[in-house]
Amino acid sequence: MKIAVTGASGFVGRHVLQALARAEDVEVIAASRRPAGDDWLPEGIRHVVLDLAAPSPDDFSKLGLPDVVVHLAWHGLPNYQARHHFESELHVQYRFLRGLVDAGLPSLLCAGTCFEYGMQSGELHESLPTNPGNPYGFAKDALRRELEFLRGSSHFQLTWARLFYMHGEGQAPSSLYSQFVAAGARGDKVFRMSGGEQLRDYLHVSQVAQALATLACKPTDAGIVNVCAGHPTSVRSLVEGWLATHSWPMTLALGHYPYPAYEPMEFWGSNVKLAQLLENS
């Protein structure tokens, strides 16, 4: 089986490559805009340079005519509020993926986002209508709809992996996890954060990557799938867990930052469908 991963040098992509490298009877092709580096490309995985903004008719061939494409590439993150996501990136994404499908791609596993749900609170199921409240969520939701229309007239499998909150090595410097680790490494005595009472659905990025790798190795036409823990965790308890793990002499300055206006206070996903798919894989 041959699996290609776009956005392979990104935060999630690097971990997906590691998970796929452990899979049996799988040939993996890593694609990114920049040349491969020794710091992220596992041994034995072929790399190709691919720029979605400059597509060519032979992109599917460059990827090695894969059975499945795990599509993680998306330019402009982690700035979720930039209009770039729907003014230009949405078109770039659809044009590229349409080219792969037209060239014969059998199965697409595409990363979505929990931001597609918008300001809805509580447990979120795949059947809920979407109502994105930021440009990134809007663009992702629009891409999903475009691909569903395309699937209606083309023969390819589509799984839309709606990713929830993640943390782990390689995350953007502006993320909560990276800021926490940087503060501890500097020897800061205080870590400033919000009140921490928000309820979120968190998974370590390695768990997300393993779920994506498993879904890719057993491709199905699953439609939307929440990739999440399936239960709420407060931001405060999450950070307190990190602090206990590292044993740094650091206290939490709760309430230093206001709560984000673009996120609901209670927000987690149902992972029933994911668990069923993984169990059957």
C-alpha cells in the first residue's frame, strides 16, 4: 500500500510520518514545500517537494500514484483570524485536490478542524450543522463542502478528519504548550495564563497522528470523523498536569489573560464514530 502525506514537515505531519513508519507493508511518500531535513524525515521515507500554490498536471505522479493521500498542508497557521484562509488558501486547496482526484486518486483523508462547529457548546457530534466563527474554520468547512460535491461526480473515497485541540513537541511557539515549555526551560517562576476554566477536548499530537495513520492504512469512505478524546478537560487541569510532569518550581498566574472571544467556554467532541472506525481497522 502506498500513502502520501502532504504538509509532512508540519506539526501534525511529522508525527503522522513517525506513525506510518511503524506500519507494516506501507510505502510512505512525504511531501512539503521545503526540502527534507534530517530533523523530521524518518529514515526510509521518500520525500518530494510540492507547492500547492503552483500545481502541475503530474502532481499525482510526483506523489508516486498513492492509494491514499493524507492531506495536512495548509498555509497561514496558526493565525486563525486571517482572511487569507478564504480569500486565497481555499482556492489553492481545492484546485490541488481536484487535480489529484482528476488524475485518479482513489482515497483522500483530509484534515478538518473543530472550529467548523463555531460557537456551539457542549458535546459536538459529526451530525451537527456547522457554523464557523473564524476565517480558518469557514475556509475548512467550505473546502469540505466542495469536496463532497466533487465526490458526487467523481469516484474517490473521502474521510474528513475533524481535528480538535492538540499539544506536543513541535507545536507553534505561540501555542499554550510551547509557551509553557519555554517558560520552564527559562526557569520562569510564574506562568501567566487565562483563568483556565475553559473545557476543551485535548489529545497529545502523537495520539492524533496514530489515529490518522490507522485510518489511512484502512481507507474508507467515512465522511466526517471527529478526531478527539471524547471528554472535556479544563485548560487549568491540563497545565497543572504538565507542571506535575516536569516538576518545575513554577506557579500559575491564573486570570492574567482574558478568555478568547472566538471560542466557547465548553467545547468537546464525541469520539464514538472514531472509536468504531479504529476498532474495525
